[in-house]
Amino acid sequence: MGEVSDISVIGCTGSLVVATRGGDGAGEVMVSVRGSKELFLAWSQEPLARGTEVLVIDTKGPRTVEVEPWPAMRLW
């Protein structure tokens, strides 16, 4: 049986619950996907602080994604 792909997370947004360290290490992101919130390891090109809103731009394997900063939508 093959691995389940997380390609459906590309284009989803989330919030970092553990800061990323750029190329020095992954953080963790809570992503809204498939009707619920799921936790993924998150890599970014530059370090990003905990709480940063991000966009998933690629997958790097099972439960691992690449993210970039993404401004949260403000509805006021």
C-alpha cells in the first residue's frame, strides 16, 4: 500500500504553532484542510515566528510542507 499524498494542502492557509528556522530547521503549522485542522511539519526559506499566518506552497513528503508568510484576511 502506497503513502497517502498531502497534495490537497497546497494553497491552504494556517498558523505556525512552532517557529521555523529557515534552512536550519522545521517548525509546525496548523492547517485548515479537508474540513478540519491538521498539524504538519513546516519548512520556510526564511525564519518565521510562532503565530505567523502562512500559505502552503509545496509538499516535501508525508505530513511535511513548505510555507511562506501570508497576510490574514481582515473583514472590517
